[in-house]
Amino acid sequence: MELEFEFFKEWVKKKLKIDLHAYKEKQLHRRIATVMQSAGCSDLRSYAALIEKDEQVRRVFLDYITINVTEFFRNKEIFDEFEAAINDVLIPRFKNIKIWSAACSIGAEPYSVAIIMDRHNIRGAKILATDIDDTILRRAKEGRFKDGELKNVTEGELSKYFKKTGSEYFLSEDIKKHVQFKKHDLLLDPYEKNYHAVICRNVTIYFKNEAKNEVYQKINESLEKGGIFFTGATEAIYNPASFGFRKLSTFLYEKV
């Protein structure tokens, strides 16, 4: 089965442009085996063939393997710290704030940032949101969400920024227009520069240490000096200085 996994990872990199070699192997192999079996396949070569010819199977695989779990203001207390840093650190330091939300999934994270900007009447901010998955990016652009993804949104903000249609909530165009979406692979694609904040949360926990360290270094190079890197609730960086960061709080780091 190990040889089959190597074949499959090479095939995914060639055909789907996703580098699975950088992911932690035990977790990755378990997830691949689960989604393969749910598709009715008993081996990875037949599963690869099915992914190639069946768009729905391909979408299910990409959605499962890229782990699209998210919600507005995820880990609320931590997100509140980031909001405070925007006001206390970024606004006094930079004009026309430029923020990158990497691995944005269905858009809850960058749209949360857009709501923060509106909440504090911060004008001229630019928010780029990227993800590896075309299907999930299309949904993100729609601004369509379910109850569970909005549990941290206040009643006032729910009525101000969303319109309920059936069992779903649609985000207002006034917020959506502040976020630009683009496909990007953290492991394979070049990183843009001159950001004042980069949000990359709950992604590197799935990467091997070498890949994780490379991502941290590239994020540092993407930031302006004095910019902020916002990590996930299980992604504290234990040696931030080695990547050119200074710790502001457990999940916030400043480029020095």
C-alpha cells in the first residue's frame, strides 16, 4: 500500500497540482483511505481513474483532503485579539491596510475581517483571500453560509450583514465587495509581498515540519516590517525568532 500511496501522491501533484508529499503521512493516508472507500474503490489506482473521469468524485476528494472546516470569527477569543491588534498595531503603523487570508476555505475568515473593518469604519483596506480548491472558492464568492458557521456573529451583525433565504444566510454585497478571491497553493505557488497582516490558520498542523517551516519563512517575507502573522489555535510557533518574528501573543507574531 505504501507504493500505492507514492503513486497516488505523484498523480495528485501532476493532475490536480496539489503537493501531498508535504502533509503528515499518517493523517493523510488515513484521510485518503476513508474518502477512497466512500467512493467505492478498493485501491488507489482505480480511485485515481475515478477522480479523473468523475467531477463529483473529484470535488468530494478535494473538499475532504483540503479540510474545509471554518466559521466566522473562529476561536472567538483569539480572533478578538487579532481585532485589537488591527486597531492598536496596524492602523497607527500603516495606511491602506493590506491583509492576506490564506487557505480561506468558504470565505468565513476574510469576510470576518471585512466585518471588522466595517465595524471600526476602517476605509481603504484590501483583503485577498486564497485557497487551493476551485470549488470552495466559487462557494466563497457566493457568500452563502449555514447556521453553524455564524454562531459567533452577533444578532445585530446577523441582521445588518446577512439576509436569510430558506435555511441559508447570504452575506451583503457591501461586505463581499471588500474581499478578492484567488487560487493559491501554499506549498507550490509564489507568495505576494507587502502585506500588513497574513492570516494562515489551522493549515500547517497537517504539514511536515520542513514544509511548515518553509511556509512560515515565506509568510515572513510576504509581510512588511511591523506586520502581523495570525496563526491557528493549535499552531503556536515555539521559535518565532528563527523565522524573523516577535511574539505578540500565543497566536500573533510581529515581523521584526
